[in-house]
Amino acid sequence: MNLQILWFILVTVLFIGFFFLEGFDYGVGMLMPFLGKKDEERRSILNTIGPIWDSNEVWMLTAGGAMFASFPQVYATLFSGFYLALVLMLVALILRGMAIEYRHRSSESAKSNWDWALFFGSGLPALLWGVAVANLMRGFAIDENMNYWGGLLPLLNPYSILGGLVFVSLFLMHGANYLAIKTEGEVEKRAKEFSFKAWIAATALTVAFVAWTFFETDILTKSGVNGLIPALLAAVSLLTVGYFNKVGKFGSAFIGGSLAIVFATVMVFAGLFPRILISSLDPAYSLTIQNASASPLTLQTMTTVTLIFLPFVLAYVGWTYYLFRKRVSTDVKTLVY
């Protein structure tokens, strides 16, 4: 295995970690105004992600940094083409962070405003990530100089908007299952009731999107490595969520939803390989792991650094989740946010 393939896999793993961890994080943020009827209930919901939300976002930064270092031309083309969408996402994430950090410092009348800020600050990035991933699968106007032409509006096509709705629905389902295993009392009850409804919406939207993907792209059908097998595994995992919800095994439902997100992410990257950005103008203009990678020395240096420090990072993340593994109650004495 050469270093270009290795770093394509590592970037894939980073995005898997981001969508898996930040997925339920976004879902909790979107659900907070609806599942929490009283202030202590909303504070308990916020407490489920309070110790981990910022570390979850680090996966996005790490994935972006890894892409910049290993495939710099992809970073340049992608971030310039999606510039306006990224600005909107950045504004939403800033608003989200402010809502989490300042809610408990605000007056009672202002807390509701922060709750809705958290809703929009979580929902908009989820939608935009779905739009971005769908455009990666479909391809967009990249010329022979690896430049994107078209602006924001061509990226907001019906296929990509459906992809955005798929992400929102999956993250809502993921967040509801997370709250079902992390909260108590009325919040837990409402989360369990909502999770099945979210699963129905996520399943319907995902089936429609995958069917459209089959005809719109070659992600599932191209020769060699493609996303068909991961797509089938994601479908099976998603079906198990509904079953486990029905029988009341919400821990298993959360695992099933997690696997659905993991396999769906693998589907995207496997379907892209060895391409990273697909040109809709001419396949020859697509950015691949060969024509967009960094120098061999850069890849070698990054590989060495990663092998040294990655185990420590993963150990710290695992320890954090283990430390805050218990359910969160609505007891005012234990609430922070």
C-alpha cells in the first residue's frame, strides 16, 4: 500500500469519526427545544453533550487539516468552491458554541433564544454537510486547472438538497437514540417515542436518495472498488434500528444507527476512490489521489507523526467517554449548563 492510498483511508476514517460522533451531537442540539419542556429538562439534555461537544468538532478540524496536508489541491478546490457554504456553516457553528456556553449565564427569558440558536446552529451544519457530500458524489464543474466554476446556486440542486435532508434525518434519529440511553424521566420517554418517528423519516429519505444515487452517479456501479457493499451494510444496519426501537433495546438501536452512518461514509469514499473530487465537465479533470497529493516527503513525515500521536488522542477520547458514561438526571444539583 502506497502512502497516497494510506492517507485516503486515514481521511476516510477521520470523517467516519466526525459523522459518527458529531452526528448525535447535532441531533441532540436540534432536539433540545422539542424534547425539553422545562428548564431543568433542557439543561439535562445539554449536559449529555456538554463535556464532549467541542472534542467531537475537533474531528472535523483534524479531517480538514489532514486533507490540507495530504491532498492540498483537493483542499484548495473544495474550500474555494464551497466558500459561501463554509462561511454559513462557520457562522452556525459559532452560534452553536455561544448557545452552549452562554445559555446558563442568561436570564430565563433569554434562554429560549439560546435554545433556538442551538437548534439552528446544529441543523444548518447537518444540512450543509449533506449537501456537500451529495455534490462530492454527483460531481461539480471542475476545469482542467482544478478550479471550480459556478458559485453556490449550482450546488443547491435537488439531488444535493435531498442528501442534506438525509443527513438531518439520520442525525435526528442518532441524537434521539443517544438521549434515550443518556437521560432519565420524561426526557428519556420523549426521546424513545421520537426515535422511531425519526427512523421512519430517515429510512424513507435514505431509500429515495440511494435509488437516485444509483441512476445519478457511478458511486455504486463503477468497476473495481465501489460503494455497493457498504451501502448494503448501511441498509441492514438502518433496518436494525427500527427493530431495536420496537423491542425497547435503545442501546442496540444506537449502535445500529452508528453503524449505518459508518457504512454510509465508507460507501461515499469507496465509491469515489481513487478520485476525491469528480469533475462534471470531463472525467479527466477529476482530482485523484495521484494528481492532487502532497510530496512523498510530506506524506512520510505526516505518517510518522500520526503513528506516534494518534494512539494518545484515541486513548484520551475513549477515557473522556468512559468518564462521562452515566445517565444525566434532571436533579438541579447535578446540572451545569
